[in-house]
Amino acid sequence: MIFTETRGNDGKHQARLSFSGALQSPIASFGGIYSPESMPPLDPDFLGAHLDSSYKKLALALLQHLGIDIDTQVLRQALDLYDRFDDATDPVPVVKLDQKLYVSELYHGPTRAFKDMALQPFGLILSALAQQQQKQYLILTATSGDTGPAALETFRNRANIRVACLYPDGGTSDVQRLQMVTEDAPNIKVIGIRGNFDDAQSALKSLLSSKTFNQRLCALKISLSAANSVNFGRIIFQMIYQFHCYLALVRQQAITLGEGIVLHIPSGNFGNALGAYYAHRLGLPITKIAIASNANNVLTEWIQTGRYDLSHRALITTTSPAMDILKSSNVERVLFDLFGATRTRELMQQLDELGWYQLEPQEHEQVTGIFAADFCSDSEGKEYIRQTFAQGYLLDPHTATCLKTCQSEPFMDQVNLIYSTAEWTKFASVMDNAINGNEPDSDQAALESVATAAGIEVPEVIAQLFEKPIAHPDVVDKQDIESEILKFLESER
Ligand SMILES: *Cc1c(COP(=O)(O)O)cnc(C)c1O
């Protein structure tokens, strides 16, 4: 598989890279990213041949089909990490919710959110590449709650990698914060920032462009890398479960082999949706990919009208914080795949300069050929959580937005598959409010209250977080981040 630049080449970056190259340096010319040059269609017999394959066997076959330049032995080790999910024989259960309505539970990994699906294998592969090349990497990440825990969990104690993770103090759920600050390993540093997620992200950006910081990194022989979802090393592992879930529906006799299904995806940075798009390009029978958003409905507008418009928007804080995003990075890869590099560069430049772009009618038609979209307010989401709970199922606030896209008339007589991106435990206060009408003053109280209402125990991995010692107590002002991180890098040697 060859990767090329979404906005063309400026003579300073590599025009083409292998998978391992794109994984190590995802940023390309003119602010673009690396994206597959083409998608090799699968053999028509592929699905039928893998009807009874395990998750790992299916994954290896797909990765080999895509032709990625990672040693098979390393790939096998990376895929073995799915054995740490709740059920090693079925890491992604597909559950029937209603007639023609199924949920694919992507959250059975160590940090209870779908970020584990990709970050678990990604962490092992990046560490293996760093060791082969005798390089040291620093992963810098700013998180609003789910990426941080999943990145720390995958990189903890991995050779040749260090992680510094910034989170907004008071801007995550208690469970998410505890997942980070109790993570005790010598190659990890977690820092709370006085401010919101935007402050954390802009602090990270100014760090990346700081001359003193980069000089110190150079002197310490440490390279920077990124673990966010523009990194194709994450996207590739988000293509696999699309096939697994389709085959699970065939095994459950919900569909026959070859029958089309509708996917419903709670979206933010569009990584999950991009995985579905590529799966469709490889030949998986998907009739529509429905993009669910919250009140930050920039993707709904883009898909419904062809206009991507930030100019009239400010970020709104919602009860589905992992989807509180306006600049959805992976949309660029869809533009590139459909319209090529010249047009993508033109559109993305216009977005940077004017804050909006408008697709031509025939371009918009290509987008709506595969994507549909709707958005869900917090109060609608709460109602969906309440109704679904009454049917005996706990739906987290992100996943709940998909019940809105499911209302669309044309989807009624098809089989609909919702991707569930988080376990309810990560957003217990929202759940307690939706289900019991409470205004809990802590996540711990909310967890107990929801568990009691559901007649279950609070899962052990979550309950024990409240007992663990805090390994990273630091909360600092923005201007002190650079010195905190340098102290960490220098102390560890
Ligand atoms: C990251 C995340 C999303 C959004 O996924 P994208 O791939 O960025 O679109 C949705 N829900 C949860 C719980 C997440 O953690």
C-alpha cells in the first residue's frame, strides 16, 4: 500500500510513503496528510471465505491484502492485544436491540472506549519500529477524555516511547481523569491544565513550534510523533471491525451474505467513519454510512448541503464531549479519495482562509451517494438513553446520537448497525441524569445509582479506579507546560 499527499507536494516532503513511513510522520505538504493512493478491491470470495474466521485471522488477512510493510510477527503480536478484551474470542460483540437494529460494542478494551480498538495495536507497532530504527519517540497528546487514557494504556512501559498527555482540569469526567492520573509508569507524564480543551490543544501547538523545546528534543535525540486519528496507523485498525461486524450479522442470520446494511456512526474527527468508507471501497456491502453528530453539527450540514462552514460557529459543550469537534480532520481524506489532490488543496485552503467551502452539485452528489447525516440535541439524547434503558440496554451519550439517524425513513426496511463507542461507565453522571433524573455530585455516586437501577454491579475496572493512588497530581498554568515536560524528559534518562 502506497501513501500519497492529500494536498500535493511542495518539494520538501516525501511525495509517496510506505505504511510505516506514514505512521511515523503523518504530516504532508501544504498542511495535508498522507492518504492511500488507491484501495485494492477485495476478491469477491473474501467475505464468504472468512465467515468463520476469528477476529485476529480476519484482521491479518485484511492487513496482508492491503500490503503494509510491517513484519508479520510484529503484526501478530499487535493483534494478540485483542486477547485482553473482555472476551478474547469475540472482542467486538454485535448485540440485537430491536427488529433490524443492532449495536456493535466497540468498547470492550482496557479503557472502555473505542479508541482502544486502534490504539492498542498501534502502540505496539510504533514501539517495534522505534526499536528497529533505534529511535526514541515522544508522543504528545492533548485529550478531552478518551484518547488520553487509551494512549497511556497502550504506550505504558513500551520501549523507546515516552508520552506526555495534557488534559483540561475539570473538563473530563472523573472516570476519564482517574484513568489518566492513576496510570503509573516511568515513561508517562500526565499534566492537568488550568483551562479548557482548546487551551490544552493550543498549549500543545505552541509547544510543537517552540524553538527552545525543539532544540532540547534534538539534543536529547528524541523525535516527535502523534497518536491522533490523522495517523493512518490508527485508521487501518478501524477498517477491520467493519468487516467483522458485517460477518457477525451474517452469522446471526440478520442478513444474507452480500446484502447491504446501513451503518450509524457517532462522529467527531471522522476516523471511525473513514474506516467504514474505506471498507465500502474495498467492497463491503454498505448501502449508507449515516454520520451522527451532536449540536456541533458541522458534519450534518456538510453532508446535507455540501457546505463545510465554520464561519458562523463556536464550539458548544455537550453531553457527548468526544464529538465536540468542528474541524473534523479525516474529512480531508474523503475529499482526496473522491476529487484528487488539486481540488482537495483548493477546498482546504479556502476553509483555512474563509472558514467555509461549498462543493459543486455533482461533487455533493458523490458525497451523498454513500453518506447520510443527522444530529441529536442533548435533550433528545437523554430521551433515547431513557427509552433504551426501559428496554433493558445501557447506551452511552455518544452512541445515543445514532438513534436519531436511525429515524430516517429510507433506513426503516434495512438492517441498521449502530457503532457503540463508549461504555456507559465513562459518562455516569449524564446516564444517572437521563435514567434517574438525578443531578449527582460525583461520578462515583452516579455509577452506584445507575448500577442499582440496572440491577448490575459497577464493573471492577471502573470501581477500582477510585481506590488507586494518584501518580500524576500536577495541574499547571499553560506557560509552565514546556518546563514540566522537559523536566520529565531529562529526569528519565
Ligand atoms: C473518539 C470518539 C468518538 C468520535 O470518533 P471519530 O473517529 O473521531 O469520529 C465518538 N465517541 C467516542 C466515545 C469517542 O471516544
